[in-house]
Amino acid sequence: MHMSPTSKSRDRRRDKRAAMPLLDHLREIRRRLAWSTAALAVCAAAAWAFYPELFALLRHPLTQALRRAGRADVVLAMAGVAEPFTLQLQVCAMAGLVASSPVWLFHMWRFIAPGLNSRERRRVWAFLAAAVPLFLGGLTIAYRVMPQALGLLIGFTPTGVSNIIPVATYISFICRMLLVFGCAFLLPVFIVALNAAGVVTARTMAGWWRQILIGVLIFAAVATPTGDPINMLVLAVPILTVSSLAIGVCAIADRRRRSRQPQWADDETSPLSDS
């Protein structure tokens, strides 16, 4: 069976990358990390001017939860002279990470899929067009469910007892949950990326549906701040839905790749001849 020039060129590029020395891999990682870190630093510096608005945005879920619960004995507090400065650094770094997501997602894709041909490399824009909205969508869902989660957790405070929450602890909790939800929603994009790189097929992933279902449910149970099934399903159902759509996209891509493979002509000599 004869391979097309495009397939041969792609295989040569993949073989070349596979044969790349370890130091070259490390240099590639360092270069991608340097660009991503620079973008994060620039965005974090720009966010410094909007710190009051960013802090109010992060505090809003707690304010909303306390208003719904009618609790006036829960307050945020700072301890230490340097904590306000450290808190501003933390909030601006989180804002920089979110604002620079197109840059570090781009470099992540360019590192994990270097062996694609020129036509397939153009899919990087499709990757970004899907990855950035999904990442921001995960952040939005986490932000929407956070008042309910905080209200449930604060509800365990006994009557007559004041709950003084360190601001650093609260901001760390909010940022961690936002990042967990945002990164979880990137799973479908990496499924499609691995399929485009020829690592896994849609048929293989469809055969793993039980493991994927259990894995997503376990992840959602661990990642959500409360133990109730409602918040767990709020995270698990969207991930399963977009993952199923991603497997469907992979199935279409697999079908197209099979249709482009050269077929034996009727008058072509078979490589296996009778003796």
C-alpha cells in the first residue's frame, strides 16, 4: 500500500519529534513556559489597577450567601500587617491566569501536538475557539454555584457563635474552586487533541464510557466544596455532556481519516502472491 506525500511528511515530522533528545524537549517546555509566564505577569500587572473591583467580585458569593441565610455573625478578617499586600498579589495573579488563558492554552496545544501537518496545525485556532470558552464557562458555573455551597457550609456554624473567616483562606478557597471547574471543562478539548494527534480513537474512548463516568463522578465529588449530590451533579453533568460531544467529534474525524486512506485498485497487484 502506497502512502500519500502528506502522510509521509507527517510521519517524518512525528518520527523526528519522537527522536528529539531529552534536552530539546526540556528547551521546548522552557520556551513555552516562558511565554506563558510572561503573558500571566503582564495580565496580573494590568489587573493591579482593578484590584478593588476584583476583590468585590470574589467577595460577592459570600455576601450573597450570608444575605440568603440571614447571618450577621460571619465576617471576613485579616491577620497581619503584610496580609493585605499578599492578598492583592494573590487576587491579581488569579486574574492574570484567567486573562492570559488564550496564551497558555495556545502554547500548551503547540507543545502536545507538534507532529501535525500544516492543515492540521491550523486547527489550533479551533482548539482555542473551544478551549477558552469552555475554561471560562467552567469558571462561570463555579461562580454561580458558589453562594449555595458557601451557604451550606456556613450553615453548620452553631447558633450564637461568630464565624470569623480569614480573608486569605476564603480567597484561596474561591480561587481553587474556580480553577478546578475551569480546568475540568478543558477535558473535552484534550480528548479531541489526542484524537487529532492519533493517540486514541473514538471507538476506544466509547469503550471506556464506564470508566469515564465513574472517574468524572469521583472527580466531581472530590472537587465540589460540599458533599451533597446537587453540587456534584452541577459539575459532573456538564463535563459528561461536553465529553460526549467531544467523542462524537472524534468519531467524525476518524471516519474522515479512514475515507482519505488509499484503497487497493482492482487491477493493482496484491502484496501477497500465491506461491
